[in-house]
Amino acid sequence: MSTASSSPTASRPQESPSAGVLVEACCDSVYTALAAQNAGADRIELCGPGDGGTTPSLGLMARCRDLMSVPLHVMIRPHTRDFVYHDDDLDVMANDIVTAKALGMDGVVLGPLQRDDTVHLQQLMALVQLARPLKVAFHRAFDRTPDAFAALHALMQASVDLVLTSGQAATALDGAATLNALRQRAGDRLTILAGGNVRGTNVRELVQRSEVRQVHARAADPAIVRDVIRALQNS
């Protein structure tokens, strides 16, 4: 069994995108994570219960790390009320980040906002600094911000590595034009991870129109991830 004494500086799994597009699978159990990996997912976003996902348990993180060879990014979200975090919330998040590092996770996923739904830059910078050397992704709280390009600028200021977004549209395909514009604005400084109803039936068009190189699919049904990967491999 994994323990919190695992070295956070140990050699980490490498992302190996198939067909030139990396597929991240959002998973909430050992079963769905293993199914996604077996289907060919390049990275797992590991979440606990709740709408949009919360921080997974220590046990779930440890077991997935024991069993899986692909990179694991773990949700850091103490509640599902909103994305506004007070001092107690931030203390919980900080301890969860330390735990994730100790258990050998490869990245964390978070998204602090202010009450007006703009990015809380001060909190974000502190969390990013604590999380290093892990990768840091900003989740779809980004799609609540009133100005996507101002939010992107804040994320780049904080040295965030990835942002999961639908381009502030109902689906990633609907937001393809904005995703493309965000991708161009971010350049090499930040990766746009397209998510929002990504399916085997639309992922090729999404990639073509947005020109993103990473997509995110929810793996509650493992067939969704399998179909996305097959569609990309056949493109």
C-alpha cells in the first residue's frame, strides 16, 4: 500500500499522446481510472464525489498511484458550493496539495475565484507555488469568469500550466473558435485543454476547428474515453 512517505521527486510517468492529441480522462474511482488507462487515456484527472468533483480521498489517490502508469492529476476542491475560498478552505487545500505531492501525484487541478467570478490571483499564485514541482491545471471555474482573455492573462501571471475550458460555451465544440483564440493568445506559456461534452462523434471536428492538442473527456462511462481515443487514432 502507498503511504504519504513516497518521494515527490521520484521519476514520474510521462505523457505520450496518441495521434498527436493528448486525451485526459476525468475519473472518480479506481475502476473508471483503470478502464480509461486501458482504453488508451494519456492522463487521468482524479476526482472525488460531488458536482464537478471534489478532492479524492487519500486512499483513492494511493491506490490509483499503485496501479497506474499514466500521469495522475488530482482535483483540489474542498467543497462544491462555489469557487470562493476562505482561510479554512485554503488551509484544507494546502494540506491536500502536500498529501498529493507525498503520494506521487503528477499534478493538481484547482480554480480559486473572487466573488465577482474573476480569478483570485493572490490565492492562485500561493497555491501554484506550494504545488511545485507538480503541474498545475486550472479547472472549468475558468468558464465562469466574465472575460476569458483577462482570466487567461491572470493564469499566465501565476505560471499555471494548463486550463480546462469549453471556451465559455455550452460544449467545447460550440466554443471552438474561442478555444482557438485562447490557444493563440497563450502560445507556449500555457496549454489549452478542451473539455465539455467531448465525444467520439465530435472530437475530430473539435480538434480541427480549435487546433488544441489536448482534450478532456469524462470517464463515468469508460466507453466515452474509448470512443474519443478511437476517433483520434482514425483521423
